[in-house]
Amino acid sequence: MTPAAITPSQVRTALLLRDEIALLDLRHEAAFAIRHPLFAANMAADRIALEAEMRLPRKDAPIVVYDAGEGLVSAAADRFAALGYSSVRMLEGGLQSWQAAGYELFQDVNSYAKAFGELVEHRRHTPSLAAEEVASLIARKANIRILDVRRFDEYATMNIPGSISVPGGELVLRAREAAPDPDTTIIVNCAGRTRSIIGTQSLINAGVANKVVALRNGTIGWTLAKQDLEHGAGRRGALGTSEQAKANASDVAYRAGVRHVGTEEARALASQTSRTLYRFDVRDAEEYAAGHIAGFRHYAGGQLVQEIDMAAPIRGARILLTDNLGVRADMTASWLAQMGWETYVLDDGYDGALEIGPPQVLPKPDPSHRYRRPYEGTDVSAATMQAYLDWEYGLVEQLRRDGTHGFFVI
């Protein structure tokens, strides 16, 4: 089946107006990462049956599919139709027509989250230290604490010596336990730039007493500076219980325009079937497995901000977050709201019956089709890492040229 066509200018208008639209690139991730529109999400044609119902929960949501001339559109439209999706169109002329219209094409994966991170640093002048400066502080046994905000498996693969694992969504909740002395300087790192910028700014926004800085360019910058990495570490930050952290996170969410709702209001949101509602539990996987509110999918907060195009490919949809302690949901929601999402936090729901069981996880793609991130693993060339950083440095200007993002920074 060949679906009806929609022009690039009509898609761009929908993005500017924040109408609901899922702009889906049907190529494999490795090809998608070379070039794509800012708000395109990757859903390879041969993975539609695996991914669609988790990532596209409303069957009549507007979906626009495209390829770059590979002939994937008709078969993809048939797969969507077989699953009950009723509003699938194709981008007229494919990816080439988007470029021919003079619209921007972006590289890499999770591009708009990374562009947003660069915008945050640009507007807030998020403080950072070069790898050499941090290495000197470590050598002098200075009063510092290095917090690694990546997933724990990334941390265990390679980390800054002496650092502890505190995934990004947990930072405000765990920072006080990790650095109880207000004179301790907290250094936040990830693999590259985005998560360390967002993590550092999260702690600053939440008003922690400590001085907070990012490790500039993360483990990439550390490697390029010819510093040694540690491997196989298992140190994790302890869970904090600070009421002040909860109040501070709530204030940050309020300033970002996040709305809090109760159970009845959440039901009302879910009942509005003309709008897509994504529901995410942003705690860690173990907490989720032990008991979660029915209907909420697990997505740890720090990764949700980084991977929002994967988690919620329908741009313009609503997002409802839950977290029994509140802090993680509020901080995650504050960032999603600044990225242009209509975002809510559920205030209750944990005093009733909870579902027990592990998170639902999508099968991983064939490794041959996967884009190799320049910040993962230990065998990436220095030239590739530097090229990646150079690309990130240019994202603020590319956002300006593109003109569709609608981001703001509190």
C-alpha cells in the first residue's frame, strides 16, 4: 500500500505548532545517524512489529514515514495498517525533499536532546573543568566527589578513577549522601557532554550547597587528554531522604511549567483519547520491578531526557511521570518541559495495589545495523571522538538555523 503524501512544509508546520506528529525514519539506525530532521525518530521498517505498539500507543495518531530512496515506505505502511494504525502518511519525496526544501539535517542519535544540552550550557554558562584540571585535583587529593551520571553498565565499562555511579535522574536525590560536606566540589561526568551538562545544571537549579562543575567532554575528553580510565568499578551512590531535596525539585519543576496531578486527574488525562499520553515511571529498574503503578512504562529519568526521541516519538504528545519519592519525577519533568513537552507529574498512586514485574524491554537490533556511538567502548579512535565533540559544539547554531525546536531554559 502506498500511503497518502504530506509535504515537508506541512510536516514543519505541524512541528512549529506543536501538533501531534510522529516523523519516522524507516532506515536502520546506522543510516539514520548520518542525517535526519531534528525531530525525526528512528523506527526501522523491519522492527515495526516489535516496537510500534510500545512507542506509538495511540493507533490514530498522525504518523509520517520516510526513507532515502530505499523503497521501504509501502511495506512499512502495510505493517502499520496490519497493527491497526489508521493515520499513516509518507513524506513526499522522502529525505531528499526535506533537504531540497532547505531544511536542516542533523547527525547522530538522540540529536535533539544533545542539541538541547548544548543550548542549556550556552544560555546558563554551565561551569566545567577540563580533564587536566580534574586529574590534578585527584592527584592532590582535593576535596572533590566525582559523580558519573551514565547508566550503571556504562560506568562499569569505564569510569573516571574514584568516581561513583549516580545515574542522572537520581542526582538531586543522592547528591547530599554522596557529598555531605558542603565544601566538597561535585564534579559531574558522562561519556561526552549532554548528560554531564544536564546533571550539573540539575544540581545548580536545585540549589545544592556544594560547588558543582561538569567534567568537560566527559570520558571522551579524559581519553583525549591521555588520562587513564578505571574499569569494572561497582561503586554506587546511596539513596538520600532529604525533604529539602524534594522541596527544591518541586520548585524547579514549577519554574519549568510542570503540572502536578492526582489520580483522578491522571485518569482524566488518559480518557482524552484524541491525545497521546506517554506514562513513565522514572525510578530505577529494581524499584520498578518491586512494585509499580499499572500502565506506567519504566524509563530511568536521566536516560529518558537523553533518549526522549526513542521513548516518545510522537512529538506534541503529553507526558505523565511517576516516582514514589517525587524528586526524580520533578527533575526529569523540568527538563522535558523545557524541551517543549506538555509534562505532568503524578502526586500519588502508590498506596493502592501495585503491579510487580521487571520492565518491558525491546529486543536489541542486529549489531550490524546499529550506529556505533563515538563515546561507547574503549577502542574508539581519537579522531572519531574529536569529530563527535566538534559536531556537538556546532549544535546551538544548527538549532538556530533549523528554527523548529521551541526549547526554553529556566
